[in-house]
Amino acid sequence: MQNLTNQQTSTINKSYSSEDWQGAYQSITQEYDYWIDDIEGQIPPELQGTLLRNGPGLLDVNGQRIHHPIDGDGMISRITFTDGRAHFRNRFVQTEDYLAEQKAGKILYRGAFGTQKPGGWLANIFDLKIKNPANTSVIYWGEKLLALWEGKEPYLLDPYTLETLGKEYFHGFLSEGQPFSAHPRIDPSSYQDGGAPCLVNFSSNPGLSTKISIFELDQTGKALRNQDYIIPGFCFIHDFVITPNYYIFFQNPVTFNPILFSLGISSAAESIKFQPNKPTRILVIPRNPEKGQQNIQILETQAGFIFHHANAFEVGNEVFIDTICYDNFPELEPASDFRQIDFDQFPSGNIWRFHLNLDHQTVQRKLITQKSCEFPSVNPNQVGRYYRYLYVAAAHAETGNAPAQAILKLDLETGEQQLWSDAPRGFVGEPIFVPRPGAEKEDDGWILTLVYDAAYHRSDVVILDASNLAKGAIARLHLKHHIPYGFHGNFTSEIFCPIDP
């Protein structure tokens, strides 16, 4: 009876309604191009540049619903800030798979997270091709705008028109079909390059053993360094972190059943099973093995599942990694509907700090916050370095799993927390930190995030003061439409928009 009472109380006191949360999970079919005129507050005049976002714009193909948002066709949203104004443009990434399905008017490909071709297992048996939705992230690097999905090579876009120009291979460095992770890390000051920035990324080819290829690109997109490693066992690795001397990967304790996938019974993600009795393995790989650094080190810690990391840094021969950790992998069911998810039945992600002592080969971990959260973000100048402030999309309530309705700022030195919440009818996306020009303090800048406003079925671009979330929104830019919940994005100081007549 006590459990039932608690459950009823929890339901009554929820900061959101399921109907409101579900509202953003509708396809957007129109491609827009306009100046944003409906604004509450004022855009900071020093904020100059472009916010880039990627995520599934289509959640169905001609009325045939996809099984999971991760399978949805990618759509780039571009918000350019210039002279106190903002311009919006969105466009679908016109991958080969997107164009084929739009022409056919139906689902033609299997998706990584559960979408199957109509016709049951007989229509999917032995079809191992997985659709490339190009929907996970977007980055501007080497004067190229790239739409990313970790299973294949990136797509190159025109930054002004968002037209899809083709696949990108970085001067022949990537081979055809070679994955390029959707989570590149930009080292703001590479030790090996005289303090110049470089982009660090990886590709992963999992199987009975997993090949991880790690590469670093200079500011023109030219390859600087490349390393290949064979890791024992199946690796489901979505993200990684860097420090000046190391690449760090977490090998989740999962297994993959290729038979179920090959026979068309389940998707790739549905064929993954969490192994709670197996340890999570932490792979510490030297960035410059030619300078006498040790070979790859593998440390173990208790089982957990990780999608996203916040940051990592070194103190002597110790490494600290802050990450979003789940108790287990939220397994997918073939007949489930993601719109009907019961958050109370799924594990919540919490921020943990992992402390690695490389001399003694030990791992300690510490819970930073119990608040349900995802999509961590830091000042880009602190990537791979000691840092103080962490921003994350979080639930409104202190405990329990729920949709993200707030932006949480954590002071990792004092433990102080600040929360800006848009509950009950607002649902936030990934926060992006933009440093203020000439800033001397780590938290001197802005947080940019997309917020779905269920009251008006539209999305807003919200600008927060990163040094003090208690000020509330500095500006709230109302779009003319909604944008389905997305995944990742980046900010560039480049300005991409038409000249206003």
C-alpha cells in the first residue's frame, strides 16, 4: 500500500504531462528561411555567430511511423546571430537513403534503433544495411559544414543554403563507408601542434573484437595523426573524451546477438543486452605513443552504461572523467512506442566523476548529482583541461526520471547548483556554451538551448546568462513552428545568413 501511495503521489506531483511532452514528436515537413521577429527580451549585441543543431525532422515516411527517433531523417536547424538580430533556416540532409525513401513514399531501410521495413521478419531477413539518417550532430570545421552520424562518413553541406553537397572524406583520409563519430572533440590547444586547435575523432567497427581508429585533423581538415587499436570484445561506444595526453573510452558491458539482427527479428540496438555482472572497462590510450608514453591501459569499474561524457582532465598521473552514467542499458522492445514511455520504469542518467590512478591502476567514482540529466556541456576552451562549471539538460524535480525541462549549472569546486526551469510546459534540449568575447572567467558567456513550448506547439531559442541562471532568460526567440526533439549541435563564430534587404 505504501508503494502504491508513493506512486500515486509521484504521478500527481509530476512537473509535466505526457501529452505535452509527446507534442514535439511530430514530423516537420516544411523548410523555413526567415528573420526571427517575435522576441521576448533582447539578444546580447556581443553574441555574433551561428548556432547549429541536428536531429530527426521526420518521424514518419509518408505516414509510416519510424520505431525510434534515432532512426529519423536528419534536419539541420541554423540560427545566426548578427547585430542584435537572429535568422533561422532549416533543411533536411538529403542523404541517398532520404532521397530514395521520399521518392518511393515508404520505408525502404532498416534503422539502427528498431525501424524495420514493412512486411515482418521475412522482409528484413539477411538485409544488413542500416539507414544513414545523418541526424546526430553538426559541426563547422575546416571551413566545412558537416552533418554527422556515427555509423558512416559525414555529409557535406553548404553553410549558407544548407544544400547537401555529398559525402566528405577529408582529402581522401576517410575511406568510403568508414564511420566518423558524431562526437568529435576539439582540443583548444594541442600540445603536439604548438598550441593550435585540432579536431579529434574516432571510428568504431564492433564485432567479436572491435577496431577503434582515432584521428586528429588540423584547422583545414587535413589529417595530422591516425592510430588503430583492436579491443577485445564487442564495443558499443557512442562518445569519448580527451586530455592533452590521452584518449579515453568506456567499454560498456553489453553483448550483441548478430543472429537476431541477421534474421530480421530485431534491429541492431534491440539485439544488445546489458551484462550487469560484467565490469565497465575504461580504455586509456596515449595520444603521442612516440614520445615514450605507455601503451593502452585498461582499467575496470562496476557495471554501468554510458552514452555521453562531459569532460576529462589530468592531475599528474591521475585522470578525472565526468560522465552521465546509467545503472543499465534501457533495452528496447520491438512492439514498444517511444511516445508512450513511462519514465518511472527507466533508469535515469546521473553525473559521476571517475578518478583514475594510472600508477596504481585503480578507479574510484563519486556521484556528483542525483538529478536526472543528459547532454552535458562545458566552456569549449576547457575541453580536456581542468574546469569548474558544468551545464546539463535536467529534470525539474530533484530525484526520479523525467523529461528534461531545465538547465542545471554545477560548480564542481563548491558544489553549488543553479537551475533554470521551464516547467510545466517547456522541454529543453542540449545546452551550448558560448564564451563572451574577451571573457576572462570560465562562466562568462551564454547558454543557448532550444525549448519546445507545448502551450503554443512551437520551439523557442532561449539565451541564458551562463554566470547566473537565476536571471532567467535574457532573450526568448519564438520560432514560427516546432522543431522535433534533437540531439547535438555546436556554435561557430561564423555568420551564415542572407543580407537583410
